[in-house]
Amino acid sequence: MALPVYPGRASQDTESVPHIEHNLYSSAATREALRRGQLPASFLWENKALRLGVNELGRTHGIDVWLDRRLDPQQEISLRFPAESAPPTLYRALMSIAKLAGAAVGMIENIAYIGPVESVARVQCAAVVLYDRMHRFSGDRSPMAPPLEWADISSYNDILAQIAQGSGWSIAGRLPHDLLHAGRWNSPATLATQLTLLLAGFDMTAEPAGPRALRLVPLGKNTEWQTIYQPSELVGTRLSPTAIQQLQRRFPSARAVQQPSGWHVSGPTDFHLALMTPPPPQLNANASRWQRMRWTFQVKNKPAKVVLDSLSTSIGFDTHWSSTALEKGNQTISFEVANADLDTLLQAFARASGLQVIRQGSVVQIDHRQSQ
């Protein structure tokens, strides 16, 4: 997984780096999310609202995405993914979207969190620390939470109360008033993850105050944590001296040392995840890249020729318009597709425009459709 590099920070003293006994990121849910993050993704957005776009992308690829409340969910994003220089993975797509939104992305257990650049690593660390402390208070049973779903115009305090009621943990403290659109997380997550994400937008987190009791506290400054992994928990190809040295150039304060008890790893969450993330699957080199790629595209009231010219430039095919087809090129059309291959995308264009569209390799012929 290609991971973002956060602004430089002074290295934290070893004594101040929390030692984690119960690792939030050792779960099967995290491993599945990391695997999904390495799968191919492709889409073309034109002035897509951020919230709508990431929700569609998450549903298409089976991963939940949480937007920090400090981001404008209605800001419009225009993006063709993948670009020629970008690895075509889902996580790289989320990174590109976050960058255009002036934000960063980081995994919190199995949920992709998009938030302010200066907050993401702190929120990731807070989730790890909270999970570890809650696990110690709850004994051997991991504090899991029921699936989370909320109605439109719910407040953050409403969801906080819902989490408390469903989990059986009391939560002392209230949040400033703010409202959310309706939403749900399809992936089961721990109580620590749900609380961390809900509180992150207020620069807050939670800490145990007693058996099955929590209280709200300000979000800490720590971005790094340490733990011990067994070799089977990490990806072998990430553990070579060369691979670790390359990672340490991006995370100068991070360390990964093999000892008899296992791999001692210390650093920001993204360093830990880099050691855990499988490489992208190998694609069949003989298959057409258009057969492998899927596109999500939406257009409203734009001239047909402008739409197809934009698609041809973005995707990389040539168009040949007949003179009779050009007469209809200025008509405005609207349509949308989700997770569609190129031919399905072209068929949707044909239905919306009433034109005949035939693709032969990289050439797309557009003709006037004859009456039946």
C-alpha cells in the first residue's frame, strides 16, 4: 500500500511512545481492509461532491470511509483515476481524493478516515491506545461494538449515546452540537474505532475511567506507538533490510528490529501498516487494460460531444464522428454509471444521446442511429 508522508515532526522519546499489548491492527478485519485497499480502482469524476463520491467508492469496493466533520462534504472533486503515474489501487485513489480535498487519509482498523493532514496520524495513534486500554479493562474479551447506523439529522451526541447503549460502556462527557446526514458502516468495527472516529472531528478521544466506563478527553499529540509482532503477522517481502531501509527514509524515527520474542516495531501507524500490507495482485499482462478497469462516471446536462471528448482524453481512446452524428453533438445529455467497464460506459452514453456507438479496439465510431 502506498502511504502518505506527513509533515516532519520531532522524533518522540522512546519512553513517551506507548507500548501496545493488544494491537487494534492485528485483527482479521484490518487484514481484509488492507487487502481490499490494494485492489484495482478506476473512475472519472467531474464536479462530484466529496461525500457522495467517497460513499459510492466505498460501496463499490466494500470498504467504509469516514469524513472528518471539519471537511466540506459538498466540495466538488474532479479526478480521473488512475493517472498514468499512479498505481491503480483503491487506497491510492483515496489518497488522491484526500489530497484534492486538502486532507489526508489513514486506516483506523478497517475504516478509511479522511481528515486534516495534521490530525490523521494522531487519530490513528489514539485509536490504538484506546483499544489497548479498553482491552485491559475488559479482560480477555475484545470490546466489539454493534454495527453503526444513524438517521438523517442525527447529532454527534445522539450517536455517542447510541454507541454507549449498544456497547454497555458508560461514556462521560458531551460534544458540541453538530448534525450529520444519514449513514451506516457496513463493516463491523471495535468500540475503540467507532469512538475514535466520532470524536476525531472535535479534536477529542476517550479513555477508560473505570470498569466499562469511559470519559471524553482532548486528543493527544502522540503519532507513534510500539508493539511486538510475530513474523506471521507481517509480510515477508516488507522485512528485508532493503525494504525496511526504504521505509525508514520515509519514517526517519521508525524502527523494526527482529529479536527472539518477535519483530519489535515502533513508529507511526502508517509504518506499521506498511509492514503488514500485501503487495497489489498481479494483473494478467495479456488482458486488455480496459477489460480490467472499471469506471464510475456521472454527467448532468452537458453537450454529448463534450462528454465523449472528455472521456476519450481521460481514458485514452480515439473517436471518429460521422457528419450526421456531429449534428447531434451539441444536445445536452445526463447519465451515470458505477463500477462499469468501458463498453458499458459507452452503452450508457449511447442510450443518453440516441447515437450509435461502436468500439473497435482503441477507436470508437459514433454515427447517427437509423430509425427502426
